[in-house]
Amino acid sequence: MFEGTEGTKSAAGGASEAERLIVEAINAADRIEAHCLFNLAAARGARDALRLRQELAAEMTPAEIALAQRRARDLIRYSA
């Protein structure tokens, strides 16, 4: 489903938090979880996450997208 997601290594040599979130999103149980995780990765600066989220959103209903966005906002709010 997601092409061009090879990712890059951070300067420290390990995968960044945003890259980890992208991998989790690609392996997510459902589209809502994947969209939520792509939102979190995008918020951490992952440009690939923006594209992947957009591709996924094209397959989702407006209600699914709204739920995924609420979940992402809640995760950001409660992890701060």
C-alpha cells in the first residue's frame, strides 16, 4: 500500500521517533490507527508521513479521518 518508504537514518545513526511512527503506521491494524500515526510522525517533521497520510486519506471516509485526527490530538495532548 505504501511505496517509497525506505526512510533515512538520523545523524545519530538510529531511526528517529518520526521514522518509528511511520513504520508503526505502515504496520497498523487499521486505517484509522495508521492515519493517526502518520499525523504524529508529520508533527515530528517527517515529510514522508505527509504524503503517506494523504494517500491513505484518499481511501478513507470523512468520519474515519475525523476520528484519526481526534486520536492524534488526544495523544499529543496527553503526552505533553
